[in-house]
Amino acid sequence: MAPIRFADRMSRLGTEGAFEVLAKARRLEAEGKRVVHLEIGEPDFATPDNIVEAGISAMQNGYTHYTPASGIMEAREAVAGFVTRMLKTEVDPTEVVLVPGSKNVLLFTLLACVEPGEEVILPDPGYPAYASLVNFIGAVPKTVTLREENAFRMDLDELASLVTPKTRMLIVNTPQNPTGGVLTAEDVAFVCDLAHKHDLLVVSDEIYSQLVYGFHHVSPLSQPGMRDRTVLMDGLSKSYAMTGWRLGYAVAPRPLAAKLDQLMINSSSCAAGFTQMAAIEALSAPESEHAVSRMVKVFERRRNLVVDTVNRIPGMRCARPQGAFYAFPNIEGTGFGERELADRLLTEAGVALLPGTAFGHAGAGHIRIAYTQSEDELKHGLDRIAEFIAAHPR
């Protein structure tokens, strides 16, 4: 049989290291090896019972068919109400588009608004889908470096220097994957001024916005004059432990929301109806809010455990993240490169985590630890890391 000829664009599409490492870890487990999973960005909590019950009830009541492409109006109203309360900016349901996973928000916005050859500024290290999808559509990624000495915030002068006449879009992520860094109110104000000055569209990935520790989340969407040039990218996966339910959402200017609707029609048709009905419960019920608060407290304890323990391991140091559920330790003092260390920790010590360069070149010298396991499991994994480093001095 003749080989399949693939389109050139497929060579520009990346992957996501967490899923690759997870697959390798599962293979090792199938061979009988005990693996501590610190690689995947998925809460170990169950979806709250009230949300599960709402989803089951929806299926039993017929929400198993097509819905409007942008979503059931009641679900869009729930999202609009939630964002209005959280960000203190009035959102209309017609500005909301529900999608089966928030990555679609980025892909659809790129397809709708960015031509091949135009430039998109994005963070490095950053969520791998950003650069992957920008490259896929034939646009040019320009990276702004997030540095440890700057609490993994953007260098604002560097950010401004990246803007050219070809720049069309700026992607921001706060709280941030993989570093746990957050943008301050001053950072967000600078981003908004830059967007106004250069007529940029801002895609603001705020999937971790409820997972912050003693920090007030600030969104570009709520800043003066930004409603017409901001796309909020969010979803239910992280804060409500609903990764497998596959429901994300966009809040976008109404003309762009119509284009996202059109792209939904031509791709997924719609998100699952019963998931949308469960989202109403998640975003509206007091029980859900309480569940999120409890989860944040647990993650904060885990964060402190990871950071304090890592900082006692010779050759490693770790900044204390202010959001999300990731730590991003610097491992340069161990003498290991980040990829060698991640590979050997998995195969020799049974600890699955990610090299910092899975998130871009600026992640060199770092690893990412997802503190999405119990404290006992985290202690077990951290002990294995410490033992491995002690047994392999460089």
C-alpha cells in the first residue's frame, strides 16, 4: 500500500508532554512498576456529587441530543452570570460560546482572526497548545520569557519590544501553567494598554482563575475598554474536577462569538447537552462553591508541602506558586538536565513528572510537579526524588 501523504500543516502541530509521559508511566505500571503520578494536570478529587447528580438527571430527562452550536441558552446564561459575578463586568449570554474543551476557544479564535504569517505573542514556558496551534494555522509565535527571578511574570519591557506591525494577538495565562505564576493588576493594565495602542486581540486563558492562594485574580476582560478586544478562555475542568466532562467556554465580542458558533457548527456541532446542564449546577449552586473552596485549601497545603520539601533537596530550589496546582523547581544545581532527570526519575525512581522544556525553551533547567495527588502520595514521590538525587551526585 502506498504511504499516506500528509499535509504540511501536520508537521507544524505539536503534542502535549503530560499525556506522553502518562502513557509511558502506564506502560511501566502494566509491567508491575509502582509509579507516583506528578505529571498530569488533573485534580484527584471526584466531581462534586451535586454536579454529577445534575448530569445524571439531565440524561434521564432527555438532554442526550443536539443542542444549539453555541450551547443551551440556560447554560450560556449560567456562564454569563458566573463571569459577571467573578470578574465584576456585565456579560451577556449572547457573548458566551460553549465548546467541548477550552482548547477549542483558542483554535477557533486563531482560525477566525489570524492570517498565516501574522504574529502571536505567547508565554514561554507556557501551555504547549499555544505554540502548537499558532504554528498549525501558519502564524508566527513570538515568545515572552517568564523568568524565575521575576516570579514567572512577563517582563513588560520585553513584551512591548516584541510587538511589530505584524502582531495580531497576545495570549496571556493567569494563573499560569506550568509555573503557578500570576499577573498582577499592574501587569494586566500594561497588557491592556499595549493592546489598545497596537490594536491587538487578547486571548486570556483563565482556566485556573479560582485556584489562587491569597491572591486576587485580575482579568483583562474586566478592564476599561477591553470588552471589544478580549476573548476569555475558561472551562470547568480544573476548579470542578470535571476534566472528562469536556466543557469549556468563551466570552467574546458578539461578532466574534458568531464566528465561533460557525466554527462549532463545522467541527463538533455542539457540546454534550447533559454536560451543559451539569455546568448550570456547577456555576450556580452554593454546594459547588463550597467544594471549590475546600479544594483550594487542600491544594494550598499540598503546595506548601512540595515547595518546602523541594527546597531541602540539595541542588534544587522552588519558588512558591500563587495559583494553579503546579510547582516549577529549578534543578540546575543537581547537575542534571531537565529531560535526563525527568526520564531517569520515571524509569529508575518511579516518579512521573515533566521536564520544563516540555513547555518551551525557557523551561530549561526546571521540572514541573503537579501536586494533584494526596499528601501521602506527594511525600512518597518527593522522598523518591530526594533519594535519587542523593544517590547520583554530579
